[in-house]
Amino acid sequence: MKQAEELIPKGRTPLLEKSTHVQLHDNEQEHSTNSDALIQLYAILEAVSDRVEMHNNMAEQRDNWNTLLLNSINMLTLTATTMAGVAATCGAGAPLLALKLSSALLFSASTGMLLIMNKIQPSQLTEEQRNASRLFTNLQSEIQTTIALGNASEHDVKGAMEKVLALDKAFPLPLLGAMLEKFPKKFEPAVWWPKPSKPQEGKSNIIGKMNGWSEELEMELREVVEVVKRKDSEDYDRLGNIALKVNKSLAIAGPLLTGISALGSAFVGNDSWGALVPLVAGSLASAVNSFEHGGQVGMIFEMYRTSGGFFKLLETSVESTLEEEDLERRENGEVFEMKMALKLGRSVSQLRELASKSASYRMEGVLDVDEFASKLF
């Protein structure tokens, strides 16, 4: 034993001690990196919690705008219509002039307020903020889960930051300069997620099961995505375009009718037919305004836009996952399948039945199955 010790040169650390020292150093460095990532995730979590509260407050405020503006404009329109009707029964003189002037001013004020209301679409703004609050709450839960698991990394921090910024861009808080276009030329689904990162090259062939993935599972997910594209996404695109056209028509008709009523008020009292234009146009304007904003057509359009975005996100998630050739870098296949089934309001067995049904229809030459992929909406 002494001879063995004498063989070790003095001033040099034995190989075992060096190995232990390097391993401890690596562990300390890894622990330090995890601690830094956790601190950063907690900072992001605080910002996300604050955004949830802000979007909730803004949703409540803009819902109040919709109610108050709708009631105010209808009161102005109906009061002006009543004045025009009373003026038609008055003889010539000062009372007739006062009623005509008051009616024209109220119709003009109603037209101006209606133009502003139709431009900003308070019901659509409210739905935007509700969706933003829901999505930020989901992100908050994701970050809390990552922290609870205790394996946070720089990749998690970067992903959380990208998601926060993507949501901020998709659902802006301010109106001036950042408000989303309320009447786009074409219906487009909402996009609130960052672009998926490029997949890493790896082994693409699957032998048996690896990390929960198999060739059968990949084929199943591809079939489900095809059903989502051909049935759900197309249907929501069609409904979204209808809602957009209806909302555009109503947004033009309301101010146009109140403007006609304001001009028609000047001819009240000239003959028996002079009062007909402001009375009919004013009544129609009130009805159109109530249908557009009381029925919250803008909110319905935003609901279709968000639902279309949900299906688009589902397609993107599956496609980007399947493009990742390194199976170890993918999320566990069985967990991914379960999450997808829950998002579509189905059980795992029902999801598999849908995929096999779609495959059999395609073999028979029928492109579309007789049901939608989603059972939630």
C-alpha cells in the first residue's frame, strides 16, 4: 500500500479525485443555471399575472362602453325621431323651426357617435380582451407547472418570453395606433403563438415504440389534422366571412340612415310627406343599431376568428411535432395524443375511431367524413 502511494507523484491529484471534482463542478454549474432559469420564470410569471388582471379590467370597461354607447345613441335617435314627428303636426312659426333644428342636431350627434362606435366595435374589443385573459391564464398555468416540476431551463424561459410577446401582439391593449382592424378585406384566423422553431435532425425511422411514438400514432394524428382542415377550419372560415359581411353592412347602414334622417328633418312641415323620411329612417337606424351592437355581431366575428385560430394552432402543433425527427426531443406521444383528444372534446378511443373512419373514407374515394373533429364548438 505504501509502495502504491509512493508511485503517485507529489503535487498531483489522483484521477479519481479529479473526476469527482469535475463532476461536482458540473453539478454546481447545472444547479446555478437551473436557479437562474427559475428566477427568470418567476419574473415572467409576475408579468403574466399582471396582464391577466389588466385584460380582465379592459374587458369589463369595454363591455360598459358597448352598453352605454348603445343606450345613448338609441335615446338620441328616438328622441330626434319623436321631435320630427311632433314638428310635422305644428304650424309654421318658431316652434316648427326649433323642433326641426333640434331634431337635425340630435340626428347629427347620433351619426357622429355611431361612426365612432362602429369604428372601434366595443363588443369585439370586449371579446378580444376576454380571449387574451383566458390565454394568459393558460400561459400562467404552464409556467407554474414548469416551476413545480423543478427542471426549468433556458429553453423554457425563452419559450415563455416568446409566448408573452406573441400574445401582446395578437391582443393589444391600446386603441390608438395598435387596435386590430375591425373590418379586414378577408377573414383571417387569429394568431397568438410564436413561430415554431426549426426541427432538429435525428433518427426519423420508428422501430416499435420510442418515447410513446409509433408509426400508427403518427398516421392517426395526420388523419385527424386532415379532418380538422377539411371540416372544422373550412366551416369556421365560411361562418367568419358571413359574420364579417353582415357586420360591414350594418356598420354602413346605421350612420347612413341617421344621416338621411338629419337631412330629412330640414324638410319637415313643407308637405304631408316631408316627415316620412326622418321618421322611417330614424326608426330603421335605431333597429339596425340595436341589432348590430345589442346582438354583438362584432363579438360573434371575433369568436369565429379565435375559433379558427384554435384549429390553426392545433394543425401547427401537430405538424411541427411530426417534423421533429429526433423522437427524444418530442413530447411523449401518448401524452400528446391525450392532450389533442381533450382539446377536441373527445376521449382517446374516440380520436382513434375518427382517424380510422377518415382513413377508410379516403380509401373509398370520399374526401370528407360526416362529422367534425371538434365536439367542443
